[in-house]
Amino acid sequence: MTAPAAPRYVVVEGPIGVGKTSLARRIADRMDAALVLERAEENPFLERFYRNPSAGALPAQLHFLFQRAQQQAAMNQQDLFAPARVADYLLEKDRLFAQLTLDPAEIDLYEQIHARLAIDPPRPDLVIYLQAPVDVLLERIAKRRIVHEQLIERAYLERLNEAYARFFHAYADAPLLIVNAASIDPVFNTADFEELYAAALRTRRGRHYFNPMRHEAI
């Protein structure tokens, strides 16, 4: 039988520390696809936000919004023969973070700017949502040693994890593969990656779950 063709536009999503960017890189390499990254390290307001959320949330959020709007517009301008693409963010997550971090007046300003940008993002062929408990996220954040990320508080990650769970519970805009990423390592473990990649290729419509049990203690 012929192996299923890879999707043309894949998005890997999930909370901070879950490994979405690393997985997006590996999938893009496997697909020989172009990478679309949110480039958080280029946001000059992000460290300010982690140090003082009330003071840094709005500029950090607007920087991401403008950056993502520009990227999405560029993708829409590409023709049908553009290379396959793998992104480490879904545009809708921008509003998720805004609702989580901004006060009511800031939300109102954010929504006005968002509406004026009139963003029309391309529809993914597949969204991969990586899930993991907060303890796992904190452990992975500590291991990657990005200085300003060490300022992230547990309570913020808990709220973020809950917000992602609610968002994807209702998500129906593209085929969705929900992955239990707590006990696998698809970035450095080839067997894990191959199994996850095969599951991704099989996800053509609807909602599917990838929850391998072989790594759990017996």
C-alpha cells in the first residue's frame, strides 16, 4: 500500500516548555518543509513580562501580535507551489494569551488592534497539540535554562495549561492530534518520533489521541 502523503501545513502547539518548537523542527526536517517560528527570543518585552506581568503584558502581547500577523500575511501571499510548512504556533493562541494576561482595558485595546489588522491565517492541514502536567513543564523549562523563563511562576503555568485544555476542547477548525507528551521524547528518541509522525500522517480529519503507554511504570 502507498504511504499517506504528508500534510502541507502542520502546526505544533502547546504550553510553554512542552517541546513544541523542538518537535516542529524535527517534523520540518523530516518533511523537508519550511519552518515558521514565533521567535520568542526576539520579543524585547518578554523578560519584563515575566518579571512584572502587570507592567509587561500589553507590550509583549502586541509585539507577538504584529509579528504573527506579518508571518501569516506572508504565508497567504505564497502561491500553491510554496513548500510545505511547519509552524510552532497557531494564530488563535495569540488571543488565548491576551485573555490570560491582560486587564479589561488592555483587552479592549488589543481587540481593536487585532480587528484592524484583519488577519486571515491559512488553515492548517493538521494541528498537533502537546499536553503535559505542570510538573513536567517546570522540569523541562529548568533544563533548557533560558534565563527569563526561570522567572515563570507555577500558578501562571497552571492557568495556561487550563486555558489550552479549554481551547482545544472546543477546537474544530482543522484535523487535531492530541498528544500526551509527558512520557515520550519525540525530539531525541527516534522510536517515539516515528510513532508520533506515523500517527500524524494518519490524522486526516476530526480529533484523534496519541497516548503511548510503553513508558509508564508497571
